[in-house]
Amino acid sequence: MRASLSTKKPGKQHLNGWLPQQRPGHPPSAAHIAAAAVAVLAVLCCCIYGVRTFRLHLLVQNVLDSPITEPQGHLVLHAQQHAANEMLLRQLVEECAKQQQSVIHLDSQRRMVTSSSINPQHCPALDVVLPASERVFGTCTDAALYVIHVGGRLIPLPPDVEAYDNYCGAQTARLFLDTIHPQMISKHKRVLHMQLVKPSALKPQDAPLHARMQAFLCKTRHCTSLMQQHVVKHGYWASVWHMGLGSSDATVGTSGDVISAVQASLSPGNPQGFALHVRSLKPKQTKAVLDCWAKHLELLPLVVVGQPAVEELTAAARSAANIIYQPPLAAAAAAAAAPGAAAVDSAKLKSLQAAAALHVIPALNEGSLHAINEARAVGALIVTTGQPPMSELVAADQGVLVPAVPAGSGLASALSSSNAASNAASNAASSASLDAYVSPGALCSAVHQALSLPPAAAAAKRAAAAAAYKADQAAFVRRAAQLRAHLQARSAEAAGTAAASPAAEAAAASLARAAGGGAAAAAAGADSSRAQAALGRKVGPVQ
């Protein structure tokens, strides 16, 4: 008999020998289940990673998206228009700083118009929200610049927010300054909510309100970078727009005779003139300036604008012959009762700024940017802090920079590290800037360095600072014109698509009653056509 040879092969191995082939009708083994689970988890992880990556890409693109494009080429201010805007800026700031619940805008002839209530027939492309309690010179300057160059209207909190919201709706974008007022966040989804940001003033409790903003506006590139990181980190669907900084120019309307008279009255017989320090809201900064001058009586006279607080005044600073206080130094009891009392009026401040040979501004954050910018405008020799954003305005060839001493891990010390900057902006503690300071010794060294510069070197720094101011101001005007066009297009689209509704009519009637009845509403309506025409006026030419 022939031997029978089996040709049956062993069972096939599945997955390269990992698992035996599953027979039909048999339940899956634990190995099969584990392998399937691993495969499903791998697919889910890949999907989640892909979705998160794509979402982050969209988020970053949204943050970077902006209607504001960087100006190209060399921009030159139109001198006549710049002077007209400067005088208008002073009018608006002085009116705003009265701290009244007033509405301020420009008519078709670019004249300031004020009223005690919101015109129910006037829905401009932009409303700048600023209650009376927040109307101080710095925020008033910011608000006035957006009224002049973007065509906005400065308003307090409306007495009937719902009526205002129903009537203007998406036609009017809302710009908040240092404080976001939640009652002014519209229920209409198409309304554009914006905030002009100071990173050091952000608070943790602002986070829910940040999520309601569609755009953050920044004065400096440093702020822009911090806010971009802040927005991406927290996943806010908002854009960050770099607007630049506009400030007053004391050279406009200040004659040489006035400057000479101020110099002579404050520093008779001193060929170097005097130094100027506008009191900071941070006591350590002003104290460093006062301590420096009190220890170095050989320095040129220092004019301090604004009443120093008690903690800033040592006995030496109080009695130093080379320190002149404007207004004159108050008694200790009065200073204790009202620290930081009223400063000199704006006209005298402009004269002091134009006449001072040296401006001492040891700032730690963007709270003093207007003072630095105004010093640049008059072509002063500037001593300021060598960290952003101050060093963004004053480079080494435009002034003398003082190093700041980081004393902790807050915002100011974190600014020296680009890696820590995003965490600093995200934490956004308003008191963090106090974790850094400028020592009197370093400040005195910088002052002596500035005063010992050869005349040609000092003149070169002054000229460079003035040129930088003019270039930055022209760029701000150009960006403001772009923002104006963007907001007007949004407003026109909203006005064209919004049909008259009973809610809108009721809102108009409610606002009319708040304005003082039918006669007041009729007068406001007549004013409306001029105000609407003002929105169509172009910003002064920039060559």
C-alpha cells in the first residue's frame, strides 16, 4: 500500500503571526479585542490631533486677520491738517476731562458738538464708551483721537441700554478703553465689540468679557504680540489689530516767546533750562526721580507736574531747592487727604513740555506712553526705561535708556523674556508692573549721561525723537483712516439690511423721551444729518 502523505498545511497565522485566524462561529479572543481597541484609539487620537491642529490654525489666522495694513513707504504729516487736528484734540480732551456724562462728536464742519443725552436718530459707525468716572486726560486723549480720526462718537453709559441696543444695533461698533462694561455688550451678534488694550491693566476677572470681544486694538507692537499670544492661549475668537499711538503735540500753538518766558520763570540764569517730570501713578517711579534730584543738588532744576503723594516725599525731596512743584507743594495733611491732587491745566502743561530741556519718564508700562510721545513731539531729550514698550518709542539713538530692576515674577520682569511674555499677558495682573522698579542710582546715572552729552550728540537724539514721532503719527492717521473705512462699510451694510421693526421704533421713542421730549428729539434730528455727513469726511491728507 502506498503511504498516505498529508498535504494539509497548518492553520494560517493572522497579522504576521500575532494572532491565529479566527474560526467562524467562535467568539473573539481577548487579543483580538485588545488589538481592535488599540487601533480605534489610534484613529481617534489622530482625528483629535488633526481637528485641534486645524482649529488652532483657524484660530491663529483669525487672530492675525485685520483690516489694518501696515503703511508702506515714508509717510509725512500734512502740516496744516496736523495742526488743525491738534487744536481739535485739545478741545475734545478738555471737554472730556470735565468728567460729565456728555456725548461728544464732530459735526460736518469738524466742529465739536456736545450734548447731555444720546441722540436717538444718530447711529454712527463707532461709539467710544467712556463713563464720566473714567474721563481722565490719558483715556480722554485716546477717546478723542478715535473721535477725530475714526469718526466715532464719545458716549457715557446710556440710561436705557436696551433701547440704545435695539435702535443702533449692528450699525454701530462699540469701543471700550480700559474697562469693558458688560451691560454695553450687545445682544445682537453682528455688533463689533472692540477694546483698546493696556496689557498691564488686564485683570483675571476680565476673561469672560474678553470672550465677547471680536477685536483688540493695540498701541504698540509689544502689546500686539502679547495680546496675540493671550488670545490664542485662551482660545478667544478675536482679532488683534495694531493701530499705533497718537498723542498731543505741544509745538502746535506754543510760541517761542511762551517757551522763553516759562524757561526764564523757572530757571533764571541757568543756560540748560529745566527738566520735567509728570507725576506717575506708580509711587516708586516718582520717588526715584525725587530722590535722585534731592541727592544731587548740582542738577538742573526739576519741575514736577502733579501733586506727589506722601509716600513719595522724603524730607530731602520736600526741601530740595532744585525741585519745583507745579502746583506748589501742598501741606502734608492736604496731600494725605488727597494724594495725587490736581495737576496744572493743560495749556500750562503744554508750555512746560515745549520748554523743558530734559523729560524724565522712568515708566514701567504703557500707562506713560502719551507722556513719552508728547516729549518726542517737542523734540526733547528723553530719559526713559529701556524695556518694552517704552524702548519701542525711544530707541538708543533717540534718548537715554535706564535699565529696570525686576523684583519678582510679575509682568514687568517677565517682559524681559519673550518666552515668559505670553504667560505674563495671560495672567494679566494689574499690580504686576510694581514688581519692577527703576533705582535712583541708575536713574541718576542716566540723567548725568544725558546732561553730559556733547551738544551735537544731544541735538541728534532730539531730532531723531521728533522725526520718529512724526512718522509714527502719520502711520497712526493712515491706520485710523483704514479702520474708519472698515467700520463705515460694516455700518452701511447693517443699515441696508436691517428692516424697521417695532422694537426699533419703540427704542427710538424711548430715547427721544430720555432726550427731553419731542422738541429735543426734533433738534437732535436736525443735528443728525450734519453728524452723519461728518462720518463721510476723509481724514486729512497724508503724503
